[in-house]
Amino acid sequence: MGHIQQLRRITIWGVGLIGGSLGLALKKNGFQGQRVGLGRNIGRLEKALQHDAVDVVTTEVAEGLHESDLVVLCTPVELVPVLVQRIVESVDSHRSMVLTDVGSTKSVLVRTIEAQLQKQGSDTFAFVGAHPMAGSHETGVDAARPTLFESATCILTPTESTDQDALQRVKNLWEFVGAVPHLLSPETHDLLIGAASHLPHLIASLLTNTVANVETEGQKALDFTATGFRDSTRIAAGSPDLWTGIFSQNRDVLLSLIDDMVNNLTEFKTLLQTDDLPEMERILLEAQVVVAKRRKALGGV
């Protein structure tokens, strides 16, 4: 794990919740090198500096990447390939630079970037896709905290062409800040995380809108919602901009999951129409058992 300590500069491109928490966690865990904050908005970068999430900040790409050993792209998923292209064009270096990201979708992103780097044909850059499974509906460096990644799963998505040294460097980074690395192919990541994270977000948002549309005689259903509604819809508070990008990038997986959801709803509708109470109860029991097992696995959370 001392491997990270050999790095002189780590550049964090986009110092919001995830980027800021990474910077804070690096310092908390004793990283001796320089933490560089890179981004477009100098106001946001200066705020990150005030929070001690980074050591220096710049909006100049070449300056932000100068002699950096590791660049962590903490921007919305659809921007990551664009930024990789800018890095390739801006860095005139013969030193090896490892690039990684924190995006919630992987398949389109990793394949696009690998094609870009292959076309460029240089050994200067190596890319490793990563997705730390941590965060909240809050955004910005104000919400950042150094313990965000402790015991969190961080999925790494190497492919057949991934440089093994680069993979080790990214794995070491996440272990250094307390995360538990887990290796999946980009396609497997998108299928499993599509179901584990993206579909629940979509359902929470649609559920919120469905309930919000129910009103009669000046009374709104929303006015009578309590903890059940709150618990089922909490994640719908996430950034619409961010989630539109995620849904779009994981389109095929999500389309298939929506079909599954529609089938389940249609099946339950039939049970209601035919008053099949035993079968309804069986479905609810199945879900109850899954939830109970998962709670136990997460330590009773």
C-alpha cells in the first residue's frame, strides 16, 4: 500500500463531493505528495482549497497535469472521454500517466476511451475505469468528507487491454483511502449496477411523480405522505443532470430492466384483478426475505 506514497502528484479533475472527499481522504491517510485540483470554475476550486481538499488549484489543463502520476476524473460520465481527449492533446510527456474516473457507468465510457488511446498509439497514457460506490444526493465540496470511502466497495473495470501496473496503481489508491476494490468487466458492472443503483433511482423518481399527481377536492396525496414515502423516494433528490447522463449511458441495460419492472407490475395487476391473495402474499414475502437478508449482510443498517 506504500505504493501511493511513491507518487509525487495526484490530479483531481472536478473537486466536488467525490473529488473533494478523495482529496481529504488522501491527506487524512498520510499522502505525502501534492494534491492538485483542476476544473473550469475557479470559484469552486478556491472553495475546495479552503476546505483543504487539495493543495493547489488551476483551471489550466497543462498546468494541472504537469508531472502528475495519476489523474482522477471526477466529472459527470459523459464528460470523461472528452477530458481524456484533452489530456492526450495537452500533455507532451514521455512519463507514464495513469488516468482513472469515478463514473457510475462503465461500458460505453471505457470502450470509447480505449479506442481513443489506441488510435493515439502512445504508451504515455493508461486508463482504468473505476466506480467508488459511495456518495449522497448532496453535491459539491461542502458535502465532502474524508471518511466517505471507508469500507465502501470500489468497482474497477479492467479489460483485456488494461495495463497491469496502472490497474495496481488505481487499486492501491482506493485501498489507501479505505475502499474495498472489486474487479468486474465494464459490461458486467453496467448490468449489476444498473439493477442495484440505476433502476432504484428511476423508480424512486417515477414513484414521486405518480404520488404528486394524485389530488382531489383540493386535497393532495403528498400532504399525507409519511416515512414510507420518504424512505421509498429519498434517492429521487439526486442531481437530475447527473442522472440523465447515467441513464443515457446505460440505456440498453435500463431498457431491459424497465421491461422486467413492467412485467412484474402487470403480473401483480393480474393477481389483484383475480383476487389471488396467496400469490400476492408469496411475492411480498419473497421481497421481505431478500430485504431482511441484505440488512443482515450490511450489519443491520
